[in-house]
Amino acid sequence: MGYLKIILSKSACQFIKNKNIEDVTFKLMEFRVASCCVGIIKEIEPIYTAPKDASGYRYCQVDGFHIFISRKIRILGPLKLTTEGLWNKRLFLSGAAAPP
């Protein structure tokens, strides 16, 4: 994939300003579920720091804000940074998914 473009929603801009966030890393997390037929659950987790080694990440800068996306995460369509959650808000990357 060439140039990476991400659109920021109004809620994401407000969240970033309120929390004084400069960097966000979207990392693929894998959880093994012992007593379940699913086996491994994969989730995209936002971490509000830059990765120590950025070689395994795609990079984009939007309005002075640095975004790192794990290369393991599938890009499905246009990327948009929004928020999710009612009480415990966090950033969410729409247009991306965990691999099967």
C-alpha cells in the first residue's frame, strides 16, 4: 500500500486534545481463551505512545498527530479515526480489521 491517509472525526480530535495525546499505536493483540471453542481472540488495541521499534508498523501523520498501525492489521477501506465506548472512551480505527 502506498500513501496512508487517515481521516479524523470530530470526536477523535476532541479526545486527542483533551488527553494531550501526540502518538497512538494500533497494535494487534492476541488472547488465548482456555475454556472456549474459539481458541484465539484477536483485537486491535490503541496504545497512546509510539512503538519502540517502528519497523513493523505503517506510519501516518495527521494534524501533527503521529499514528502507527501494525503491519499485521488488515486495511479494508478508507481509514477513519473515531472514538468508541460510553464511559471508558478510546480511539478506534475504522476501515481496519484483525486478520482471520
